[in-house]
Amino acid sequence: MPKRGVRPVLTPERIVEAAAAVADREGLPGVSMRAVGRELGVEAMSLYHHVAGKEALLDLLAGWIMERIEPPRPGEGWRDGMRRRSRSAREVMRAHPWGLGFVESRRAPNDALLRGHEAVLECLRADGMPVRLAAHAFSVLDAYVYGFVLTEQYLPFQEDGGAEALVAEMALPADRYPRMTELMREVVVGQDYDYGADEFEVGLELVLDALAARLDAERRGGADGPDEPADGTGGR
């Protein structure tokens, strides 16, 4: 916060940075013109010279978080591009969990959001993915990343000794839960298991593998596409 008596120079960029700091600390419901003014050490009315109001501020905030997600690079293959963006999106959303679901909720998305979407679609389409499959790819990858981050936030073993300590605390009886105890024995106990590190990349590759298989099927004529069963019966 600025020193007493020092009048800060306000810009839309400084205002949205302050809004992000408020959201990081208090969550999205805590973001208001008054709260952001306090963060900057100014009266809320001063902000209106640069931002029209709270809704405009939230639009800027959605753009702010999207600008931090690394887009696919020009000329990059779709798989490498989507892998890069998915990893980046996970890191950004972990750092700013208020962004989950928020960026897609704005009715008037700003240029940063639209440029990010355009870069994703350009990567998919330029590498030969049909429009409809590109839409599916965009949707399922974001759903995977956002869902994974949401799961990470609520896991009961992120602290306090990790997954192995939780397994010991649960002490599940093997006769009642044989598959659960099998999984814990083979995957968690003595394995230095880390949910984020061990599961995110594997799951991402499974999604990318499925998209690659669907793309290959469509390039071969759609025999294995969603509207035609693999046995050729046409669903009869």
C-alpha cells in the first residue's frame, strides 16, 4: 500500500493488478471498487476515471488471468501446443484459484481472452484438426485442467504428511476394500506419491492420446467417429 501522503499514479493496469491481489487474498467475492481502492490507498471514486465500474473491472481481471496462460506457439503441432497450454493453465489456476470458471463466465470477454482462444483454435486447425473436433478438444482439455486443479485444492493430504500419512490414518480393512488397499499398497505406500506430479501428466497424455486417435480415425474416413460404431452396423 502506498505511503501516507503519496498519491499513487493510477492506470487500468495498476488497478487490475490490485484487483488480482484482493482476489488472491479474499476470493472473487471480495473484489469491489472499494476493496481495490483500499489496496491502492485511494478512494474508490478515483478508480472510475480509469475503469467504468465493477463489471468492467471483472472483465479486465478475466483478461489479466488469461494473459498469464502461455498460448501455443505459432507453427507448433497441436499436441505440443495443447500440452504446453494445459501445463501453463494448471500453474496459473493453482496460483489464482478464483479464476476457475470465472474466465469463461464473462458475457463481454476482452481482447486478451479472445486472443487466447484464437491461439488455441489456430493451433488445432492449422495442424489439420476438423472444426468440430477442435471444439471438442478445446472443451475437454480445459475441463480436464480445471477439474484437476479443483481436485488438487480439496485433497485432504496436501499437507500433514501427504498421501501416505492419510493411508495410515484411514487403515482400511483389506477384506472389505480389497481394490482400494491394493491401489494404496502399489501406488502410494513407500512410493513418495505426489498426486499432482504423478497424475497430471499421465492424465493429460491420456486425453491427448484419445484426441489423436479420434483425429486419425477422421482422417481415415470417420469409420471410428462418434456417429458410426466400429462394427459398421450403423447402430442397428
